[in-house]
Amino acid sequence: MHDQLKDLGRSIEHQQYCKDPTKGSRVYRQEEGPDIVQRKKGIGTVAVFGGTSKDFIKMPDIRFLHMTSGTLCGDFDDCLSELRWLCWDQFPTKLQATNFCPKNLLILDLSWSSVDEHWGGWTQFKVATRLKVLNLSSCDKLKETPDLSAFLFLELLILRWCSELTTLPNSIEMLQHLVELDVSYTSFTELPNTIVNLKSLKLLKMNNSHMQKLPKAIGMMEKLEEIYGENCKWLEMIPIDIMRLPVLKILKFTCTRLKNVPKLPQSLVSLCLSSSTAEKILEISNLNLPSIRNLEFCFSGGDNISSVFYKSERRPHALYSSSSMKLPSVTGISSFGGWLHCTELQLSECKNLRHILRLPSGLRKLEIRDCPLLEVIDLSNLEYLLELRLINDEICLWMCPFLQTLPNLSNFKNLQEFVLWCCPKLIEIEGLDRLKSLERLDIRHCSSLRSLPNLSHLKKLKMNWW
């Protein structure tokens, strides 16, 4: 739809000024560009070229110039003085223009170009001291970051897909206005320690990079709000100092080699961590994340995979959020503390989980799947529970084969649905006959459960018992 709208706008613009495109505000057709250049007539505010011309000499009022390959040649003294945005796909390795001085340039996009750190054109762009955006995406010949000392007002630096790039210079700390840095898909193994002096940085992206560690003093980055590190297969540690980040809202590190996780900032709203080599499992009770809305953990050693999933409704009109934790080594859950304000909770494939002693009191739906060692569940504080499930989705052999008793259910006056599958040692279910709101009861493959109390007075009930 976005491309269709652009094409429609271009069509309208061309039809309106087809006789004299120099009167329009944009030029989109490749065949019109050279003619305008040769007649030396500027157009209003923005020019977009689908092609280029070696005869490009004077267009003093251009604000936006988009070129695909080609080159600039000739004397550009006093030309393009109003240029604000230059997007040049496949920029040539040699800039033939002389006296090229885009001093008012704010956005420079050289993505998919063959430039490297020794490219001569960097000298001519240094006059753009007000530059705010530098996009060098997919410049795969860059092995070092070019000298950025002239661009002290830079706010956005994009280096993604610069596959040969291995590091940032220590001088990166000079960019005190930098808000967003993207080093995804690079060969970076670490960031320079001086990066912690970027006091304006809010967003850091390092997806699919070779990052092994983060700066030890990362807590100094007082405005950092989001860190993305998806598929960081070499990342081995998160510094303890991360807990000092006062406004960090989103932290995402997946497919890592993390062995443990330190305390995290209470400001976190979304947290996603995964590791295939975790030796020490993060203790749930130690988390203090009062604002958390989205949570996903996956700490697995070998092929064991376990997960905890929940949905949270933190305020009356808030959207539901969902999360999952994969914790194969967790043996017990004693408390979720005050950080998990959830209404729906799912624990699945927790292979070593033996006891659940306390759950979030606001739970309305609880689902437990494939926890083969589970023996004890304390549901005493779940007065708002509407739905309770103990099931095995895959094969109806057992779900909790060691579970012998359930707590008395008589307090669950709001419980509407109770599903119990594959608990072969479960002997009785106390309080089942007092569930006045119960609408659905589904019990399957619980071979030790010989009888149920009289449920005939539960008028809303529909029952399945296999």
C-alpha cells in the first residue's frame, strides 16, 4: 500500500507539471533529470532522481536528492547549498566532483555502496557539520568506522550489515547527541568502553552480531531505554552494572551463551532472554520487576525445554501481554513475588518442577502441562481463579504422574472450567461439589480416581469423564 501511494503521488505530480517539470517540487522520471540539469533550472524544495547525469551542474534549491549509482562530475562551487537529504544507492568508489560542499546536509544515506574507510569522499562530506543521520547499511567493504569527528550533532548511526566491521573507535564518545546506534549483522565482538559516555543514547541494536560482552560500566548510559540483541550466539555475559540503567524498558538477548543473569532494572517493561549453555538458572523469586508486561525466558542445557507463559492485565483498559519462560532446571516455585501481576499463567514442560507453593493472587486462568515430577500445588490464594487445567497436549499417558492430591477447591467460587488429564496417582479431588460456578469439568486418564462427589446440584455443569 505504501508503494502504491508513492506511485499515485508521483503520477499526479508528473501530470500536473508534465510540460515543464522545473515548476514542480519533485522530479521522478529518469529521462527528465538530465534535461533540467542542462538547462540549469532549480526546482522548488525537493528533487528525487531515479537516474543520474554526468552533466549535473547547478540546481541550487534542491533539498532532497536520490540517486541510483552514477556519479557527479564538474565544479560544484556554490551548488547544492540547500541540500538537506542525500540518498545515493551504490555510491561510486571515486567522487569526481570538485568543490562539492553540502554544508547544510542533515541526512546522508550511502547504503549498499562500495565505500571504505579510506574513501576520498569523506573529506568533502566533513563540511556537513550539522549532519543528524548517517546510514552506511550494507557497506560491506568497511573494515573500520570512518572518522566521525566532524559530525558531532549526529543522532542516528546505522552500520547494520557492514559484515567486515569489527569495532567502533574510542572517539565514538564525542557523539554526545547520538540517540540510536545500530551495529546489527556486523562482526563486532565488543563495544568500546567509551561508549558509556554517550549520555543521549536511547536505542542500541546489535542483532546477529558477534558480540561477546557489553561494557562493564553500561549503567552510566542514563538515557538508554532499549537494547536488542537477537541471535547473539557469542554473548557470554551481562554486566552487573546493567541494574543501574534507570529508564531501561526493553531488553532482548536471544540464542546467547549466557551462564547467569544479574539483577535487572525495575523499569523493565519487556524482557526476553535465552541461552543454550546456562549453568545457573535465574531464580524467579529474586526478580523485582513491578512494571513487567512481556516476559520470555529460555535457559536450557541440552535438549530439555520448559516454559512458563503468562498474560498480564495491569490496568483496567490495558491490552493483554504474553510471555514465556523456559526453565528446565527449576525444581520449585515458592513465590512470584510482587513483579508478576498476571491474570493468565501457563507452565509447560518444566521437567524438574516438583512443587508450586504460591502463585499470583490475581490469576484467573492457570494451565499446567507436562510437568512429570510435580507433586505439590498450593492454590489457596487464588480466589479469582476462573479456569484450571492440568493437561498433556501431546500424548495422553501422563501429565503429572506423581501428583497425588490437590488442595481443597471449595474456595474457588468463581471457577468455571476445570480440566484434569493424565494424573494417574491422583486419588481424590476435595471441594469439587462446592464449585457453584463450574460450567465444564473434563477428567481424563486419572486411573486412581475412583469416584466423584455428588455434582447433581451444579446446574451449569457439563462433564466429561474418561
